[in-house]
Amino acid sequence: MCYIPDVSDSTLIIGISEQIRSSLNRGQVAYSGWTPCVLSIYGFPSCFLYSLETQHTTGYGLRAITEECPEAIFLMCAQCLIGTIIDSFTVGAVIAKLTRPTMSNNTIMFTRNAVICLMDGVLCLMFRLGDLRKRKLIGVSISAILIRTKRTREGERLDNYETPLELQCDDMGSDIFFLWPMTVVHKIDADSPFYNLSASQMLNENFEIVVTLEGSIESTGQGTNAKTSYLSCEILWGQKFVNLVSFNEKHQSYEADFKLFDKMEWVETPFCSAAEYEAQGNEENNTKTTEGNSITYTDSTKKEKEDTLQCNGVAEDTVAKHGNEFEEHELSKAHQESGDWEYGKQRIPVYQDVIYEEDECEDSDERADTPPFPVTWV
């Protein structure tokens, strides 16, 4: 479409210039010896053909420019330069369209909100991502940066201070096998900048988490990326994402329902910081360990002393002598007799004879309920 205005404008300019320059008609050209600006120009069709031949460097040899008209020479140079520029932009646009489709970024989805809940007894920050394309991305990696305001020990305020966040997806780390919607997790441990923030403190903080996903398009091998961000007010404490991948028994494949992509549900989550929650857990564990591992003995002076027993499954005398003779506790005697010990209580081994009949053990040829592939999207 860009060539049509260029050729048309050149045709009009050449025709107007030729009309102004020609003061004689066709019969007077040979008599007076007058030389036109362009040879073999007799009207609009011939002007258009000359402009088209100049644009595409065809050169049939009938129409040619002369040195009589400076404006015609300038017009030819300008038309050649404009034609080269148009060719360059056209080729660049076609290559960019073929090698890097613009829709690849629009098919990558991030959840509108991030959540914080317990996972394996640790507070975790989570968000979900998915890809709507049938041909999935390969070599996908994800990273996150926390942007906040920080004050140094000297009192200096540092705006837009960047801190990387450690992300993981299952046991794959930051590298993702991106075939279905995945939940990315950041564990709030001692190395996390959110370690000392409770639910109320995080809501009052002013920060932004910038998430970047990078990968390669399977069909072309070209790199692509997508970005999103989460503000402090967009992080929901005490919620988790519902499962959207289910197994279809009829088609023997997994299905992902993207209608549930942003759906969340409430879960029991402490509102204290991760540091406080970890300290409470350590105190409870220490208390249970002390109560379970301590045995009380009585000596001749009726004083109570505690001594920790260690047992490796063999009957041993583990009563430590402190210079006086102690009367052994009943649990200690039971320990020596049985040889089977559990801290704080006696465990009696129970044995049960089980007879399996051959008729009850039938071989099953049924297919597994959860084959790994394929995955279809709803």
C-alpha cells in the first residue's frame, strides 16, 4: 500500500513538470530542436509507466530522463530513496511478524492476586500462571524482584531498592516444565524480606513485586517474555488457589478449567509473622521433647533428679550413677526386661498372623487412573 502513493505522486509531479516545460506541441519539438525533461512522455499513462519503472528499476529503455530539467533529476533521486526506505520497512515488518508473533504475550496468564498460606508448615507466598497456547513454551524460567523503600543504618533513604526473591515450582526451582497451569511458591524463611512481616504489617507496607517469565516459542525458537506485578494490597493472607486440573476418565486425559484460574478459598493460616510462627513452633517442639525424654528417679534422700535415656533397641543399663545408689524406676525395669523402649511410655510389641489365600489375590489388568498425558484445556 505504501508503493501506490509514492508512484502516484511521482507521476503527477512528472506530468506537471512536463506540461510547464513544453511550450511547443509534438509537431514543433523536432522543428525547434527542443529536448523534453523525460523522453517518450506523451501523457498520463506514459508518466505512470516511467514512475513505476524508476521505482522498481525495470528500465525498458524507451523512457529516460534528460539533463534539461533539474527538478526531474531531483525527483528521480527522491523517488529512489523513498522506495529503498519503503522496502526496508516492509521486509522488517514481515520478518518480525513471522519470527515473533505479537499474540504470544497475550496468551500467558497471571493471577490477579497473590496469596499467603501454609505449605508444609511454612508460610509461603504463591501466585499462579498459565499458557493458553496449544503449542507450549519451552525452556521457561521465572524470576521475581521486590521493589521497596529501604533505610540504611546511617539513616539514608533508598528509594526503589531491589531485592531478588527466590522462587520454586514443585521441585523444579525457577525452571518450569510449562505444560499446564503452575503455582509458583516463594518460601518466607529467614532469607526472605517478608520474614518479619505479619498480616497487618504487610498490608501497611508499600512495595511491589515484579514477576518476569522468559521462554522460547516452540515453533520458531525465538525468545519471548511476559511481565506482571503485585502490590501489597493485592496479596491476600490466609487464602490458597483451588485445584483446576482434573482427570477425565472418559478421554483418559487431564483437563484444566481456566474458569477456576483466579478462584481462591480460605484456609487456616496464622496472622503472625513467619519469624514469630517459627519461634512458637520451636518452643512447642522443645517442650514436647523435654516431656517425652525425661525420666524421674528417687534416691535414698528422696530427691528427684532427671536423666535422659537413650536406647538403640538393645537392653542396656542407662541409669547414670552420680555417686549414690539409686532405686531403679519401674519403667527402667520394664525397659531392661522387654528391650523395646519408647520415650515416656512402655510399648508392647503386638504380632498378628495373617494368612493370604490365593483366591483373594487376583491379578488386576486395569489401567492406571492417572496417566501423565495428554493434557487438554477446558
